[in-house]
Amino acid sequence: MTPTCFLQVDEVVAGYGPTTILNRVSFAVQRGERLAMIGRNGVGKSTALRAIMGLTRASSGRIVFDGENLASLAPHERAERGLGYVPQTRDIFPSLTVEENLLAGLKRRPRAALDEAYAIFPRLAERRRNGGAQLSGGEQQMLSVARALLGQPRLLLLDEPLEGLAPIIRQELLRAFGRMADETGITVLIVEQQVREVLAYAHRAVILHHGHVVHEAPAAELRDDEAILERHVGMAVH
């Protein structure tokens, strides 16, 4: 295992019941990196995030975060170690206001820490008294990410944060994610179907196919490789 790796996923096998989804998947994330994980639907991208977070059990292989093997740790213990997870479903509380949702993510930190979230996502400051159900899809995604950030994770796992959003909102959200990474130094592992946008955001990308990594490259290089994208993702970005 490379000592400089912040997160190392090594030969992990995981799935649901008798169905194997991840088939000896291996990849690494460096500290401070923005790594995109792309691939066709159903190849195991979301399962990989869930296995890292401990929400899906890995039957074999190792997941090592900042030098510690996570195998014996429950999801809340992994969160305490510095893992943050934003699911595809966003999971905000629709009946609570924006500020009440954020307060739920403070984890014993002072209320003044909310200013950190509002600095990264100014739109949430404008909507702080609005209920979660009154927010647009993009605003709900901002809220879900901001709440995760208040737990001060060192590695943030984002599962399809751009799903269902209009192109202009996707761009706004990715700009906010860029500010978030620049200002906090957080490491980001992002699973996303919007290939064009996520490759513009990420430093590096891995492609999953049938539960294992089939290609990895700098994101800028992969954007120009139409043959690889057509073969493994089913599209080209140009």
C-alpha cells in the first residue's frame, strides 16, 4: 500500500445478499484530491461509497483511511474518524428550516459554526428560515452537503449530487464545491453520471465496469479520450 494514500480501497468485494456488486475493486485517493468515479448505471459506484462508509459490508479486501483499517468500525465510528457522506437521496428534513437542518449537523460544535456553511453556500443564508420542502433541488443538495461539512469531515463522499438538476444549477453547485475544497482543504470522492461536468471539476477519475476499476487517468486527459468514454461510459464528452 502506498504510504501517501489518504484512502486506499484494496481488492474489496461487496454486495447485497447473494449478489456481488464490487468484484475486487481497488483504487486510491490522495489527500486534498478531487477524485471522480464514473461508469454506466449499475456498475457499483454507489456501492463503493456505501462500502467505504460501512453502510454495505465488504466481505473481503481492505479499506484503509489515513493509515487505519476501517473493517471493524461502524458507520458512526467512520464518521468520527473524518468520513462524511452525502447520499443520492440527500436526506434533508423537509419539515425543518434550513437552519434547523444545519443545526442537526453540528455534532456538539457551537452554533456560530453555521457561519462556515453560509460562507460556502450564501444561498442557504438567504433561505435560512425556509423549510426544507420549500427549497429547489439544487438548494436541497447544497443543504445536504453543508450539513455534512459541519461535521468537519476530512474526506467527503458525494453520491450523484447533480442528479435531476438543470445544467445552470449543476454548474453553480460545482463552483460551490470547488470553493468548498479550496477553502477547507477537504478531500472529495464524487460519484456522478454527469460526465462532462464532473471531469471539469475533478483532478483525476476512475472508471468502474462490472464492479472493478478498468481505467484511471487525470480528469483533463480523460475528457479528451472519446474512445475510452464511449467504451466504458457509453458516451463522449465532446
